[in-house]
Amino acid sequence: VSIQSIPGYACYETVEETFAAAEGFTTTYPSLAEWKDVGDSWQKTQGLGGYDIKVLKLTNKNTTGPNGAAKPILFVNSAIHAREYTTAALTLAFARQLVEGYGSNADATWILDHHEVHLMLHTNPDGRKKAETGLSWRKNTNQNYCGATSNSRGADLNRNFTFSWNSTGGSGSSGNGCADTYRGPSAGSEPETQAIEGYVRSLWPDRRGPAKTDAAPVDTSGIHLDIHSYSELVLWPWGDTKTVAPNGIALQTLGRKFAFFNGYLPEQSIGLYATDGTSDSVSYGELGVAAFTFELGTSFFQSCTTYESTIKPKNLPALMYAAKVVRTPYQT
Ligand code: ING
Ligand code: ZN
């Protein structure tokens, strides 16, 4: 059974359809779109089928902006959790709005002339294929954890990142290979995690952590958004402590602005629950890049009607705003 065959879910592209659409953009808009192979899924590393981890890079052909300066970068990844269905659909819709709007829509044109937008549409494609059969799959499909054929197997990629991996000593993730929040046997053990970490480090090679304090504005010449579902939230670090991040006030200011667009609740991520080893902890904690998690909607498999009428129209403007504001030190 395919999730798409269930009445009301036909709008959700499969992994293959998403990848074909991204590749299609490079054919239709060769001067705006590039489709890059940045790693392998776990199954691919094992010769068990699997997928490349791919990034759709959108910008015009100039390597610098019209002012001669390096282009600021927005990086968005979606579907790191397989069953979080609306997330990849939203990111693909965002890509479509940018490339189709280029030359006619002022915002899309300005964004692609001055900025770079990098989209990892499917961060966990192996898991997503499981979810496409109707399973409530969250993790990757690594057969070394919980038994090769168990539907509870795999590592939670969003507990496997190196910065703050298992920093709470248990409460932010699980050491049980069958648990939904299994952190993996070691920091960055999963190939999908390695692909994202390697890619964000390559995007911001000169970043050295959140050295600034709130005495200085947060540097938003780079922004990382990790798109999840569900709960209608905009979250920022830290997730493993109630301590406010060095740029906490500035992150809150920017988070509230995103929330203005999507109508969600903005809060420091530990307000939801404790987490460790999450993707934003690397981007912000290791590199100092402003990092946010969006929690879309009110359940995992939401109907196309709800997605089209509510989730997409609330969140596309938030993504467009993120692509515009990633520019200069953000004034608090
Ligand atoms: N929620 C996120 C999770 O990984 C999160 C929430 C993400 C909290 C990042 C803190 C940092 O648990 C879902 N629904 O996956
Ligand atoms: Zn999630």
C-alpha cells in the first residue's frame, strides 16, 4: 500500500517524484538550479538500495551578489524524520515558488540574484520510503539497531549530531536501539548525519561558534532551518539546557518574526522537551549559524486539504522571509 493511494493524500510527492522535480528544475532553469550529491543514505552505504543525499542549490550564476560580496546562505533541510510528511512538500513548494517566480516576482528575483538557497529536500530518504508504505517511521533504517527486520530499528538522526550528542546523559535522547529517539552508538555514527554536518561545514567554512553575546547582534549571514512536524512551533537552541543561548535574545527576535508569518508559537526548544544531538545544535553550537526548527501543522500525515489550505500558505511566507533576512547582522 502506498500512502498516496489513500484518499486525501495524493498531493504528497514520493522520494522519486521529489528528486525528479528537483532534477527537472535544473533542466528548465539551468542558470538558477543545481542538484548536488552530498552523501549516501545508510542503505546505499550497504548496497541495500538506498539513495544519494542530495541538495538543490538555487541562485543565479554569479558567484557574488551585485555588491561584490559573498552571497548569504539559507540552508533548509526537511524530512529528517520520515513520517513528517508535510515537510518535504513544503520545501519543494518553496523551491518551485523561487524558480518559477524568478524574473516576474520581485522577492524571488531579488533572493536568487543576491542570495543562495540550499535545500536538502529528503534528509532521510530510506526512512521516508518506509513511511510511504503507511508506517509511522521516524528514524533511518539502520539494521544494526533493534534487529535487522524490526520496524523499530534505526537511529534517530536528530539525536545523532556531534555537537551536544548525549549531553543530557539520557533525558534528551535514548540509548535503546528500539526507541524512537535512539541516539546511535556514537556521535555522528549515521551516514545521513555525516552528510548534513559535512555540508553545513562546507557552506560556512570560516564559522567558529557563537562567540558573540547579546551585547552584539547575532550574525544572520547564514541561517539553517530544519523542518519538522508537528506542533505549530518555531524553536531555537538550546534544546539540552534551559540556559539562554549566547545570542538568545537575537534568536528570539528572529524566531518571533518567523512566527509572525506562520502564526506559530516561538520558544527556546527545551520549552517543548529536552533534546540532545540535534541538527541545530551543530549549526548554531559549533558554527554560530542562526538555526531554527519549524514544527508544521497538527499531526504527521495531514490531509492534502489541510496542507494546501493551511500549512503551505502559513509557511511559504515564513520561508520567503528567511531567504530575505539572511543577509547582515540582525538588528535586535
Ligand atoms: N520534533 C523535534 C524532535 O526532533 C526538536 C523537536 C527539534 C526539538 C530540534 C529541539 C530541536 O524531537 C519532532 N516532531 O521531531
Ligand atoms: Zn521531527
